Amino acid sequence: MRQFGRLFFFMGMVYNFSTPRPTRQVSMPSDPDSPISLEALPSPKRQPWKTQVGALVALFSGKGAREGYLASLDQGVISAANFLATVILARNVDPTELGVYGVGFISLHLVRSFQEGFVIQPLNVYGASMDETTFKRYATSSSIIQVLLAILSALIVAVSGWVLTVLGNDTAGPALFSLWLAFLWWQLQEYVRRMLYTRGAVFTAVINTVVANTVRLVLMILWATQSKLSGIAGLYAIAWGALVALIPGIWSTRAYWTKDFLSIKVTWQRNWGFGRWVLGGTLANWVAVEFYPVLTAGLISFAAAGAYRALQNLVAPIHLLLRATDTFLTPRAANIYEKNGQRALSRTLRLIYLAAGIPILAILIVAMTFPKQLLHLVYGDTYLAYSDGVVLMALFYALWFAYWPLQTIFKAARLSRPIFVANLVAILLMFTVGIWMILRWGVYGTIAGQALNSLIVGLILWGTWIGIKRNA
């Protein structure tokens, strides 16, 4: 946690350091996917050393630094809860039940892809620079869209799970049906939490996160002592924790609601205009990267998916950093882009990679150096046979990190089409080379396929970014 605190301390520094006061407003391109012209930007001037020292002091004590600490704590709570939930399950259920939980958890990431595209990313990007009155009108109509999305997705998984159960699938059917509760309440709680981030109420978002995950873990421990814990029960714990946290979350965001909200149609058109490519990108990224364990459950077994989940859990802190970067950086980078254009985003990107790379490198080195010791410490002897997969998992997460902050910058600059294209190419690889890898090497093939897809996405995004800078 100390390393994560340092990371977001530096992220706060990035926020302060990357937002100089512009001398004039940068004109925006009419096409949101067009490169940004740098002609309207004022030329940077060298500052005397006293000014630099003053800026350095401000970095260590500014609002962005404080919000960075809080964002670190928030994501730390989420990551710790996910880690502990997996450990509790792995020590109390068999690999098949852990696999059911793992596939269900990945399904939450799927519905989050739709949520990100339809609601959250447009809210982050557009809402960050809105005045209070405009934001209230926009946020209220976006909230209505979010409620409808949550209800629809809950109905879909409930009906689908019921159909599978009737057809005789007594593993996937009940697991899919159980997701309706999580799809409903988790989406709404996540939406409220991200709305608080958009308006800078990070401390309140942290409290909400703590409430949700405390309830979740307490329920899992209680059910474990009663021998009632299962993969499905782990998913229900997520849902009940989200519901409990949603109640104070709605109260905390009461200032953002108004009866005079924007037309649902107008808000939908605005969100869809930007979010369609975000949705395509996040959905394609889910299929290209996170769908692999689901394929493993179908092609091999749920037990194999459980082994994958156990290995992934060892490098869970990196997932924390990736999610935290997206949550914390997107609205701030969007604000930087609005005021200062692409040049400021380039500097922000460099600093984020530098700050985040240090703790991520440390985590990967530890995981690759002590794979058997870590597996035994966390799970006992159950998953020791998969120790060779830790190195592959570390490689996969390193390649994932290689493009994740850049992807966040693309979203902030409303350049979401390259994300979709990159992940579409990766999907084609998954359904050809990826399936072959799974059938050939099982769990190891799953991780190797994810690493390959991350490499392809990273190459395409970085190639696009370099091309934009050259043509600017």
C-alpha cells in the first residue's frame, strides 16, 4: 500500500504539474477523432529556479496530490477486497467453485464495458468541465439511462441463467442466474462512486468503497464459518455490499439531481456520439483480454478457470494500478485536454508511466522470483502445480500496463476509435491462435493468449499515437 500511495502521490503531482494556466482557449476540432492542432498553444517558457521550487512545493501539497492519496486508498480497498475474497474462496471451496466465481466476476467486467461506454466515460469526459447547473441537468438524465441499463442487464442474465438451468446445465445456469443481483446493484453503486470522482468528491467515494467491500467480506467470512460459502455466494456478497453502499451513495450525490434534467434523447445522443467508440473499445478489450478465462471454462473446465483466477490473484495489485489510473486520470486528463491540448497530455502520459512503472516493476519481480512460495503462502498446496504460470501472468500484466495509460489518454482526448480497432484485431487473434493455445496448453495457453493480445493492442495504439504526434 505504501508503494500505491507513492504512485498516486505522483499522480496528484502530475495533475498539478500538467495544468498550466492557458493564455487563451484552444479551439477544438469538430470531429472528436481528429488529431489536435498544436498551433493554438502558447509556447512554453522557461521559469526561473525560484518559480520551479515554488511549483515543486505546490505539487507536494496541492489538491491534486491529496486527491491522489485518496484515489490510491480507494483502489487499494477494492484490490485488497478482491484479493481477500479470492483467498477466502480458494481456502474454503474446490477449484470448480472458484472457477464459477471467477467467470462470474469477469462477467461483471463485461457489463462494466457497456456501463463505461453508455454512461461513465461520457460523464467523466463531459462532466468534468461543466458548471454546476449544467452538470446537474446532464447527470440526472445520465442517471436515468444508467438505471434502465442496470435493469435490462439484470433481466438478461436472469432469463439466460434460467434457460440454461432448464436445459440441464446445473453449473453455468445457476451461476449466470445469480448474476442478476450483482448486475443490478453493483452497476448503480459503481455509477454513484464514479460520479463522485467526476466532481472531485474523492473522499466520499472512498468511504462508499469501504462500506461496500466491508459488507462483502463480512458476509463471505460469515458464510464460510457456516459452511455455506460457494462461488455463487461470493457473487451474492458483491451484490449485497453494493446495495448497502448505494444508499449513502445516493444521499451523497443528492446535490447532483434536479427535476429540470436534459432530454433523455439529447443525453443519449451525446453519450452515444462519444461513447460508441468507447463501448466498442472496452467491449472489444474485454473480449480480447478478459474473455480468455471464460473460453477456458468452456473448452477445458471451470476448475481450470479457477486455477487461472488463483494465479491472477497473485498480481492483483497491478490490476489496482490499472483501474486506478483509469478512474483517477480520465476526468483530469479530459480537463487538461480542454484547457491545453495534446502537448499537455503528452507530458502527463510520460509522468504517469514513470510513476506507475516503479511499483509495477517491483510487484512483477517479486511474483516471478518467488512463485511457489507465494502460492503456498496464499493458498496452501492446492495450486502449487501451476507455479510456472506465474511468470506468464507477470508478462501478460506487463504488456497490459504498456498500453493502459495511453488508452486512458486516448479516451480523455476523445480519440476512441483506435482503441476499438486495436481490440478488434486482437479478437480475431483470440478466436484463431488463442483457442489453439488454450486447447494445446490449457491454463498456460490462456495466459499466453492474453499476453499476445495485449502486445498487439499496445503496438497498434502506440503506432497511432506516434503518427498523431508526427502529423500535429
